Amino acid sequence: MFTRNWPRHLLCLSLSLPLGSALACGPDFPMRLLDNRGQSLAELPEGNFNFEISRLGHRIAGLNNVSATAYSMDGPDYSEQRNQAEQAGLTPAQQALVKQLRSLTNASQVEVQGANLPDEIRFYLAGAVAFNVGDHGLAAEYFEKVLALPADQRALRSTWAAYSLGRARFAMSAEAGAAPDLLAQARKAFEQTRQLSIDGFSDPLELGVASLGEEARVARTAGDWNTAIELYATQNLHGSAVGYTSLKLLVADLAAMPEEQLAERLKGKPVQQLVTASLISRLGWSFGEQPANELKLIKLLQNSTLGSLNNADRLAAVNYQQGDFASAKAFVEHAGDGGLAWWLRAKLALRDGDKTAAAAAYAKAAQAFPQNESWGDRRTPDFDYETLQPKCRVDGESAILALQRGDYLQAFDQLYRSQSIYWFDAATVAERVLTLDELKHYVDTQVPAPPPLSQHDRDNYVPLPVAASLRNLLGRRLLREGHYEDAPAYFDNDGLRHKARLYGEQRLAADAAWWPTRRAAALFNAAWTAREWGMDILGYEMAPDFATFAGNYSLESTELKVGPLVAEDEVKRQQASAAQPDQRYHYRFVATQLANRAADNLPHTSQAFAAVLCEAAGWNSSLADQSALYQRYVKDGPFVEWAADFGNQCPYPDFENADKRYVTQVTDAARSALRPYKTPLQVGSVVAVTAAALLLINRRRLKAQ
């Protein structure tokens, strides 16, 4: 019995065992430069291999880039693309014949049976069949026949024939007894392929770009690594993923070479540039671990570039990343005026303690980097992500120095210009460092309201423009600081403007009301609005509420302390602008405080007093608040039937009838005070009434006499 059911028993046993920790998928958060200012200034982020190799090679005039779908996961595979392209420009009968001839294995039969096809189609098919069966010499002869036709008779298959001729010549070069010039002939055929594509001959398979990779393979086989690298880099520039992948493979091959052989290869400038690109990009790194052969690459690269001024900024960057600051400084002295060179000068100046020189270098770096230069996405040491645009990163690092010297508006402007990249840092400065007047003036003069998102955009989670996020941030800050009339105009949609206007009207009504119950009603309504919509209209963009995530997530926050990169004035500003209380979902505490104020203005014996406290107890500000509200009700409030579920089932406060309780509250208090003396008071009352009656009777008798 046990044997037959052993899988079930094994499953039960496995479920009963303690489970180890598991990795869970969660949201990725962008890097915050201000979170660790020293690290942000000290580190030089790794480059992007694709960007670095784009600096190698050159675009070929007239040669089209590959289409966007060429390497798409959704696109057809190569054989299907070829079959579709092979049918183009033919009649249905010719298409059927081409498909039939493709299945043959004898090139001569193809030539005979395809007699009714145009010569370029017939000769090319015969060559393709010969190539597929391994007869590369015969295939080359047929491809040459295609190219020998008059130009107007080979419009469809010229690029195909030249490309295939190059492949056939390359295959022949590896065969026994091959002629020594076959590699050169193969390269010439690939060059011809590109020229035919440029000249307008049909190239649906984008063989003009593909020929670059094929020629690079030929060059590498011939030992010409420099030309191979340049050709692959050019292929990459024309949009081919093959060029990018091939260069990565070349780096791996170089790293695996013996030192003597690698040193010889590194005498070539393209090889130096490729290795430098891989090092600055930290190609092959995994979870912070350096590849085994990288130190060898660095040592041999440095030896090969001694005294060289070529690529000096990149070589300086590699040395800086490796912690060799002396070599980095030596290279950067000859690195020119590029953005990377000035960025490195800024970092080296900071290491020397010269913040003035660093600020000047950052300014020059920001001017030198193109606005649209992007190094792609990266993971920080803390595993946050960063979309690395050097100009924005340089401005962000410069903002750290601006904060330290008290140029708060400049710091904010530099961070805000990055838009979404460093929005978390810009938001922190906007709501915690700038004064309200400084922020409002900046927004009024620099940040016009963008067009509102359509409902379709909202339904599809299109993110708000950063300008709208900043204006929302200002609107919430205005409400928090009591500028109720100014705030609504800054919110980005009618719904938020309505909520902000309603909250402001309720707060103003409470301030203006002279009758206590009316003041209480306005305060309670404001409290309800703050609790229900507080994240939207009162929440901090960053800590403690994180309205930027709609409150669904929070980020770790380190205590800001005065230090080398943090001035005392900034600390004071951040302390002064902190949430009150400085706890997550702080608006819930605001709502609870408003509800308590509403209760202060109500008769303690009224239903409204109990209902206000009951409602506020369910707002989840804190367990301490919840307990305090209940204890206040128990101590001062009236008995109500729904008190058994206090904080959960609460009726709306009856403010209209609360006024009556001002009179009954006094009389009820008197009754309560006299209740222990009920019997003596009753006897005394009877005696007093009797005495009064006797007195009246006596007076009447006296008058009658």
C-alpha cells in the first residue's frame, strides 16, 4: 500500500519540511543620488558596451540600416523570410516552379528544368542547390553567371549572387588544396554585395549589411583582427544585432588568449578600443564579480597604450574604475575636452578635496555631453536601476555640491532637468529643502501646466508628465501649509481640483464658524476628506507617504546629518518641512487630529460626539490613537447601542440635534450630582410645599379678618 502511494507520501513529507528563503519578484526602484551622496560622487558608472562600440567603425553612405523586425522575436525565421522574398516578382506558375526546384539536389537538373525561368533566377537556384550539397566550386560558377548578366537582367538576384559567391569562396578556402587568394576573393564578393545594395538592386534580405559580418569573419580567419572589429562595428552601426554579438564574442576570445598572443593583438588600435570598451562597460561582470581574465586584459592594455594619447578619456575611465587614480589622472591630462574627460576631472578634484574645481569641471562636462547621449540602463551596487544619460547624471552630481553650498534652487533645477530619471531626488528637494515661496515661484515661472491626460491614457496607465507631478506636489504642499485658495489650481485634473477645493472650503468654514456645532461639522467633514483622499491632496511625494507610488510602497530613508556633503542649513530646512507627525500615511493622523478638534466643539453627551470619535477610531492612524479615541468616548461620551463595534459600525454624526444637548447636558449633570440625595430631597420638597401652602392659608385668613 505504501509502495503504491509513495509519491503522495513524499509530497506530504516535503510540504511538512521547513522551507528556505525564496526570491520574490517585486518592483524595481530608480536610483536616488541623494541617498548616498558620497558614493554618488565617488563612483564612475560603468559604460554601455553598445554605446562604446558605436564609437568604432563608420556608417557606409547609401547603405540602408536593417529593418526593425529583422531580429524581432515576433518576426519570421530566416528560411521563411528567404522563401517569401524568393517568391516576390514572380508569376504564380514561376513561384510553384521555384519551390519545386529548391527541393532538387542536382544543379544541372535545376538549370534544365528551370529553362522557362529568367536566367538570373535559374542560375541562382542552380548555384543555391550546388551550395547546399557542398559543391562550392560549382555553386561559385553559377553565382558568377548571374553577375555576368547585363544589369537590367539581374535586378532581383544580383545581391543574392554576390553574397552567396562570397560564402562559396570562403567555404572553398577551407578545403584541401585551396588557392591562396580565395579569402581575398571572398572579401571582394562581400564588398560587391554592399555596392549592389547601395546601387539599388533588390535586397529584401538586407544582405548588404549581412555582408559586413561575413567579410569580418573572413578577415578574422586571415588574422586581420583590426579589420574584423571595424567591420563588425560598422555592421552594428547599421542596426544588426549580429555585429554587436560578434564583438562580444571577440572580446571573450581575446580574454582567453595566452598573454603573448594577446599582447601582439593589442598592438592594433581597433583591438585596443574594443578591449577598452569591454572594460569600461564591465562586460562579463555578474552580481559585482569581476571576470577571471579581466585583470590580465587591464595589465596588457595598459602596457600596450603607454605613451599613447588615443582613447585617453576611456583609458582614464578604466583606471579610475579600477582604483588606479594616479594612472587615471595621467591619462585625463591628455584626454581633451570631451564630457567623460571633464567628468573624470571633477571626480579627481573631489578626491583632492577641491570642490570649487570639481564644480567647474562638472559644468564643463554638462556642456560637453550631448543632451541625447544615453548609456542605457544599469543596476547600481544597491540593485536599484538607473537610466544613465551622462548629461543628466553629471547635472545630478553637480546638484549635490550645489546643495552643500546652499544653492538650493540651482540644485533643484539640475535635478528636475533630468525629468523622470532623478525625479525622486528632485521631489525631495522640492518638498523638503526649498521654501514654499521658492518652489511656487519656480513652478509659476518655469513649469506651465502640461495638457491633461485623456481618460484613455489613464486607463492604460500612461505616466503623468513630470511637470504635472511637480505641480501636484506643489498643490499638496500648499494645502498642507494652509494655502487653501491657491492650491486647487495646481492639480492636474478636475477630480483632484474638486477634492482640493472641497478640503480647503471645509477648513476655511471651520475657521470662520462661531457656533461650536457648525465648527465641529466643518472640522469633521475636513477630517473625513483628509482620511479618504489624503494621499491625493495632502500626501508627501516622497517620505513618509510616498505618493509617487500611491502609497503602495515605501523606500528606506536614512537620517540626514550634517557632514562634508550636507550643510547644517539644509538639515534645518528638511527638519522644518518634515511631516507632522513624521509617519507613513501622515494624513491619517491629520484626519484624527481634526476629528478630535471636532469632538472638542460638541456636547459630550451628544450622539455626534460619540459618532465623531467612533468614525475616527476606524481611520487606522495608529493603535495608540485608536485606543485614545475609545478611552475618550468611554470617559466622556454617552451610551449608544453601536458602541460594541466602536470604530467599525458608526452612524453619521447628528450635528443638528447636538445643539439641544447644551441645555440637557447641564440639567443632566445636575440630576446626576443630586441623585444620592434623592429621598431627603423628596421629603424636604414635601415639607417645603406643605409649609408654603400653610403660609398662604394663614395670609388669606389674616386678610379676611
